[in-house]
Amino acid sequence: MPTYDYFCSDNSRTIEVTHKMSEGIATWGELCNKAGIETGDTPANATVKRLITGGAIISNSGSEPPCASGSCCPGGSCGF
């Protein structure tokens, strides 16, 4: 599923969430529910806007070998 960034002008916060392309989020309450966070002092009906961000493509067919440790390396380098 794609990841989207949403901005709330009422609290100047940007939150990243993952959801289906067919889904839409229009309010701070919906965004917090999807992100699993509390609404805090911001009204749940405050509007949010989806930001335009670049997409990332993840491929398992790369020419570099996988990380020898079996997990993510700091900075993504693995020492290669």
C-alpha cells in the first residue's frame, strides 16, 4: 500500500500514513485514527490536506547483494 503525508494547518503537523489509493482522509480525526495517535488539542473535524511527495520503488531484483546482517544498515550502506 502507498504511503501518504497529510498536513493539518490547525496544528502545523504533518503525519505519514499508509492506506489504499481508493481511500481518502479529510479530517484530523480520520488521520489520527489511521495513524493510531491521539487527536490532542486539535479538533477532530479540522481539515487536512494530502501533500504531494515523491514515491519510492522497492525492488528485490537489485544487483547488489542483500545486507549481510539481515537487517537495515545505518545510512543504507552495508559497507559495500
